[in-house]
Amino acid sequence: MTDRSELALQLAEAIAEVDAAIERSGDRAYRTYHLSHRGHAVLCAVDQQGPDGARPKDVAEHLGVSRAAATTFIQRLEAKGWVETTPDPDDDRGVRVALTRRGMEVVLRVGHLERRLAARAIEGMPASAIMRTVHLLQQFKRRLDEKHIAVVP
């Protein structure tokens, strides 16, 4: 019988492997639209801020990068016509970033493609097993958060 510490390591390793597989699957969806994983994250960060747009600082915080890095990502998406920047009415030196119509279409289409890929991945799996797994993972995350534990495979 495997001891609990070994089980914990196996669980953490399996989660890391699944996370990597999800990212690879997402990358396939993004490439269809000539979009990187990071570019998609920027579009989503902008979208989440609503119709008034996001400040580059907000995008940087969402991505966990510097403001300069976020600005570079924003400029790349602006060159593709997916976002636009306008002066920030609350800050004379700042800008707001908002999705263009084309940007919104990309976000929606990529999201739809991601959902289809995910649905294909779970075909044939019992719904009850999926729900138990979701519950287990939520419980595992909650315990890690509560105990401030870092588990690295």
C-alpha cells in the first residue's frame, strides 16, 4: 500500500501533467486564430474589465507580468486589430484598452473551440466520475490554500 505522502506526490504530478496537456490543447485552439496562449490571456483580461476597457496595469496584474511586458502584448494585439487603446478619462497620462469587434469575435470563437476540445476529451467518461474528480480537486486546492502548502511534483 502506498503511503499518503506518496499519494500526495502522485496527485500533484498528475495535476501538473493534466495542466500541461490542457495548455497544449489550448495552444492548438489559439494557433487556429494565430494567437498565443499569452495573447489569449491578454484578450480575456481586457474583456473581463468590461466595456470601459482595462488599464495596462490591470492587464499586467492579471498576467503576473510587468507593465512594460503587458504593454508589449497589448501593442501586438493592437497591430492585429483585436484591441484598441484610447486615452484614460481618469488619468491624463494613461490609456484604456478595449476589445474591438474583431477581438471580441476571436475571444468568442477561441472560447467555443476550447469548449469543444474539452468536451471531446471527456467523451465516454461517466459524469459521476467527473463530478467526483472536480470535487476532489477543489478540496485539494482548498487544503493547499488553507495550509499555505507548496506541493511541487
